[in-house]
Amino acid sequence: MRTILSYLALLTLTATTLAASPADRVRLKNGQYMVGTAKHYDGKTEILTFIAEDGTEQMIHIDELSPRSAYRAANSLAKTAEPARIVRIGNFARDIGLYAHAARHYRNALKKDPSLQAEVDAEMVTLRREAAVFCMSNAEEAIKKGDPKEAEKWLTTLVTKLPDEPLADKAAAMLEERYAAHHDSKDDQLEKDHADLLSKELRTGKLRYDSMLKKIQKGLTARNSSAAKRELEGAYKEGERALREIDKVEKQLEPSTELTQLLEGYRALVKEHMIGGQLALASFYTTQTSYSQALNEVNKALALDSKNTDALAARARIEQASSDGWGWGRRR
Amino acid sequence: MKMIQILLATLLSVAALASCRADDAKDAKDTHEFACTCGEPDADFFGCLHPICADGKTNPDNPECACGPLIEEEE
């Protein structure tokens, strides 16, 4: 009886432990997943030893794996590898489109061996060029799918994060062409429904709103970062003025459903654009490694909407960059 | 007496393992702000903000996650 109970206890423990430890999962080039335990990766032979779920030992060459699984196998060596190898792992990440991973490997290699600076600088040139192509291709894909918001996100990323890349000029031109059409139309319905109020009581507020849009557009399309920052800072101030006008009109006029609809509609639009402008401004500052300034700008956006997911993500990325280094910028 | 000890040890072990899972659940709650975006263009460009990924590990719940090594080699 005692033996049986001991056996059962041991069995329970083993089963619970196994259930708690997650299995490794790798994807093959043909799209199939293999689940089991990755035992070893040999950097010289590029062979991964993998114990499948049925207990059989599989020897998988890195070329048989999907790019991401192959990268994870190669990445197994990054912690202990010599700096030159870390650069090669970074190149692997870069060449399969994992740009943030690549930049991190380059930074780590440089921390271990600063004499690799020239080599890393050369690899970073390729990284920035390929990342710019990636941004442009995402933007063009979004345009094809009729998603102007997504297109604008990638064009803005290109302009603010990779301002020295030749494709940044094309991105700025595309933003210039598309921004007005996309954003000017956002208040079309409000203009149509409340033409009277907009031409009288809220006239100044509307002028401020339009001026803010113009400044954001100029900020995003300026090919000079000082001018871009100046326009975006100006846009924020215009947004503040527009919000003050909305508050003023709200206090002056008799409350009504129509008025509430108009004021709330514009308040939301003003804030949405102010947040977008602030995030672009923060992005410029991050690229220039002015992290505290970047955080200030994001915090202004969060003061307008503390739950805005884009602003929260931007803040987390700035905090990450300020501790690890942005690592994408061109050395001057 | 011995049997009771074994049973007690088993229960304690299971409870300890269960408490690890409770920590996972707490982590998951903390991660609520940032979902794992690995496999999406944003994560490829900016990196993923999910705490497991930000910690340099692989998120087992996302098959597209490329964060973290496949094998943890000791230094």
C-alpha cells in the first residue's frame, strides 16, 4: 500500500511538473510545426538537436527551419558568442526583417567590443536602408487596402525614424499629398450638420482646428527636423487654443443635444490630432536620442488621454531606448 | 505516518507549482497593457513590448514570437 501511494505521489509530481514546463516549438520551412524540446544548437554545423514529442531525436539543419525559427536557433548562441558572431546574428535578424532584434544585437556586440564600431556602422547603413524599404512597403500595402491610417503610420515612421534615408523624401511627399485629404474630411459631417454654429460661435475654434491640422501636416512633411519640430509644437498650441474655444462656447450657450454633439465631436477630433502630433514630435526627439524631451511630449499626449494605447506604447519604447540606447541613429 | 508525510509532501509540491501558475496569471494581468505583437510589422520594426518579450524570452503563447533564444545556453 505504502509503495503504491509513494508511486502515485511521484507520478503526480512528475505530471504536474511536465504540465508546467512549456514545450519548445519550431516551424519548418514547409509551414509545419514541431513540438518537443530543443536540446542543442551547433553553430559550426548549424544543426539543431531536437527531441520530438514522441521521444525521437531529430537533427535539423538550420536551412530546414522557417526564418524565425532559424533565427531563434542561431540566437541561442548570442549570449556567449564572441562579438563578431553577435554581429552576424544581428545580420541574420536584419535580413529576415527583424530590425529591432538586429539593432539590439549590434548594440550588444559593441558593448562587448567597441573596436567593431566601423563594422557595425556599415551594417547599420544596410539596416536603415532595408528598414526604410520595409516602412514604405507597409505604407503602400495599406494604401492598396484602403487603410489611410495605417499608411500614414508607416510614412510617419519613415519620416521621423529614418529621416536621412532617401525614401524619407518620398514618404514626406506622399504624406503631403494624402494628409489633407484624409484629415480635412474627418469633420465633414460635423460641418454639414452644424454649419450655423460653426460660422458663428465656434468660428474661432474651427479656425484654430484647421490651423492645427495645417501645422501637423507641415511638421510631418518638413525635410528639416528643426522646422518639423517647430510646426508640431505650434500645432499643439493651436490645439490648446481650439480646446479653450470649445470650453468657452460650452459655457456661453444654452445646453442642447445639438451643441453637445458638436462640441464633443470637435473636442475628440482636436485631442486625436494633438496626440498624433505629439507622438510624431516625440519620435523625432527619440531618433535624436533626446529621451527626456521625447518623454515630455508623450506625457502631454497622455494628459489628453491617459489610456491612449499608441501613447502608452510610445512611452514604453522611449523608456526602453533611454536605458538600452536607440541604436538606429546615424553617427555624426 | 509515513503515508501522511508522502501525501503532505505531494500536496505541498502541487501547491507550490500552482502558486507558480498564479504568478503567471499575475504577469498576464500586468501584460494587459501590451499584448504580444510578435509577427506583426510593428514588432519587427520597434520590438515587442509584451513583458515576456521585453525580458528577452519567447512568448510560448505566440507561435510567431522570435524573442528569446531557442535554447538557453549558460554563460
